[in-house]
Amino acid sequence: MYKLIDSAKFIMCVRSKRFRPDTLMDIFYLLNIQNMNCKKLFKTLLFIITAFVIVSCSKDDCDLEHIDKLQGLPALKTGTFPEEDLTLNVGEQYVYAPKASSPLDIYYQWYQNGEDMSTDPSFTFNAEHPGRSKVILELSNDLGKVTLENKVMVPGADYSKGCLIINEGWFGHGSGSISFYNYEKNSIEHWCYKNQNFGDVLGVTSQSATLWNGKLYVCSKEDNQLVVMDPKTLYAENSCGKLANYQAYEFIGLNDDYGIITHGGYFSRINLKTFETITLVSVGNTYTGTGSGIAYNGKLILNVNSSGWGSPKVYTIDIAELCSPDLKPTDKVAFQELDITTYGGTRFVQCKDGNIYTVETTKDGKNNLVRINADFSLKKVAMRDDYSPSSFGAYREASFCGTPEGIFYYIAGGKIYKATFDNPAPGDTDRIHQRRLRILWRRHPRQSKDQRITGHVPDRRLSEKSSGKIQRRHRRKDIRNSIRWLLFPGYIHF
């Protein structure tokens, strides 16, 4: 069935450098392998030969540029797999048809943006919609694998004609994602960020998105805690990795050079040009977290959970002090407390009248819509008693937003209401009619079947006029994904 070659002569050949990996097939012919039953012997001999050659070359410093051939891994025929990135138009296709050889059976595995696509020898990429994808081919046999990679660009991404939905993902474990609700098509597209960035993902448990100076800043609690992207295309422009040992909640822009990121304790100042951060800038006793905020008239208005669970405050901090180049992590910045009571998180809306609006809440259900004037004086009017603030425990953003024209929207009793400062407690006649969207979430490995949840999006009349974010969080324990934010592009952030 086979013939053994003189091992002494073979080793002499190796030591004299007359043996090259390119001649390995000659040795295979000498072995005269004639049927599949000899494969085990073939692999054993191949490992022995490889060991001899590597040991010899390590002593003699010989060239191992053909080591893949020596190892018996699949070898790709030149010109059968793209060496340059591809650009396609929507509706076009590209067929990957690589040619490979191997002394053993070859197995094919295709991935697109990290998703398992096919095990066929060829793969057809369909440019169904604009995106930027990474196609990976793994060629393997019983001895190992070779990985090939190619990028495909399909230009034309435009997420400005609808709203962006920030999904937190599997809480504490999985990365967040961005979905897009298209007003014109009445349709929803999932995994937008991933599909526009070659399979890259956001951080774990995404929390919020902020429009600031023409950029979109997405915060996640863990890992990749801040990602900066173009709001129209969602092309990533920068990311920071892990900023601090605290969970990240929200990005708040201060000026062209600096912003802050609120955390599960204290907050961080970030240089928007270098991404350098100063963490643990303390404001009083902030061990239970800082939340939403807004830059206004030289001050940072910040929601701070300053004295234990259930006792958040609203502070103002001088922006000039926050942006000082001499600021150190151990410094305590000065603050003033506003007379706004809240037992949960709140948000801030800036309107064209030059004032800031927020919500005051009490545990006995006495809630107020609050106007913060330019001199930081306050005026309060009663709003619906069934409005509930967000939590600093399992942190989530407040369900309150508004427009520059002074139209406010908030969730009370599970319903969305449209209010003004003159009519802060609207009745059911002012309740926003909602469209029901059926959203299919990806199956989690621990779930026995696909799970669907139903979210609510305001009707188109609201969407065209509103700005900022309306949060909908699904509380069912068996659903790992939840809608985190609805972000309406094209308006100011608040």
C-alpha cells in the first residue's frame, strides 16, 4: 500500500537545506498513498516531518515562508478571491468562487458581519440595501484552517428620514444595537450600526444617544462605552473602549472641545479631540450615580443621585471650571443645588423661548412641570399624578421629551401624553394615538424560540414635529432585548 523512505536520508536532506516545503508533494508520492484508509498514517507522518523541519530550521535559520504548504493547510489559488475591497450598487451581486487545494478534504465556512451564512464552496453577496460588510471565508481541513477576509461597500446609507431606536441588548451580557424606523416605508431595519461598520458592535447594555455638534454619541454601560458616529450614515468615526470602572450612562456636550459622560458614580470629562478622559470628578457625595444633564448659560445642569437611594438632586456646575486644563481627577468641582425635588431620574428640554424645562416628582404623586429661567429662577405647574420618573437603581432614562416650540411628551400610566406649560396635565383627549410595531428580536441561545415584543411609536404627526427621545422599556423577564431610546434626528438634543 505504501513505501517507507529512508528516514536517515530524509533528515540529512533537511539538515543540508536541500529540502524545501515545496517538495513535500514529492515525499507524498514516495509514500504512495493510494486510498482513504491511509489518511491516519499520512497525518502522523506529516506531523513528524513538520517537527523535523521546524527543529532543523530553528537551528539553521532557514526560510519558512512556505510553512502553510508544509503543514498541509488548504492553499488558495491566486486570483480566485478578491485582494481589494469591493464597491457595489444596491441590487447588484458578487459571487465569491475561490479555488483551493489540499491533501485532505476542505471545509468551507462563510460569515458576513459575524453571521454564519453558508458552508458551500461559493457564496453570493447580495447588495440588498446600503451598508458596509465584512465577508470572511474559513478554509479548513483536519490539520487547521486558513482565514480570508474581504470588505464590501454599498454606498447610500441615509437614516435621516425616520427615528433611531437604541436597543440595550441582553442586559449585562450582550452588546447594544441600533434599529431604524422609516416613516415613509412604515418599516423597521435592525442592526443598522453593525451593518454599516463591517460587523462592529456597540458596548454592552447601550443606554442613550446624544446629538451634539453634528455627531451622534452612543453610551453603553460596559466595554465600548462611547461611540461617535455620523447620524445620517451611522459610520463610526471614533470610539473610546472602556472609559472608567463605572457604568456609562449618557454623553453631555459642553463645548467644541469637551463633554462629560455620566456614570454609576461620579462622572468623567472627555476631550472630544483626543478622547482623553479625567474620571471621578466628584460633585458632593455622588456614589449612587449621575444621570442626564444639559449645558445652559455657562452652567451644566446635572441630575445627581447625591445622598443615597431615592434622593436625586438637580445641580448646576460652572462649565469654565469643568473645562479647566488644570482640573485633576481628585478635584471637587463647586456646585449649586436647584429647588427641584425628584425621587428618580429626570431630563431637560431647551425651547426657543430660551428656557429649560424639566419634571419634578415626589413619592406621593405630586408632579410638576418645571421651567428654569435664564437666571436659574424656577416656575412650577402641576402635571399628571400618574407620571413616574426613571430609576437610578437599574438605571434608565426618563420618559420625558419635547420640541423647541414648547410641546412636551411624557409617559404616564403607560400612555404617551402631549402637553404644554399652559396645559401640563392633559386628559385622555390629548393622549397620543400610537401605531403598534411588531419587532422581531434575534434569538438568544438560552431561548427555545424566537421572541417578539410589541413596542409603541408615536404617529407620524408627532414624529415630524418632535425632537429628542422617548423611551420605551419592556419589562418582561423572558425578553433579553429592550427598546432603550427612540431618537428623532434633525432636532436639538435635550
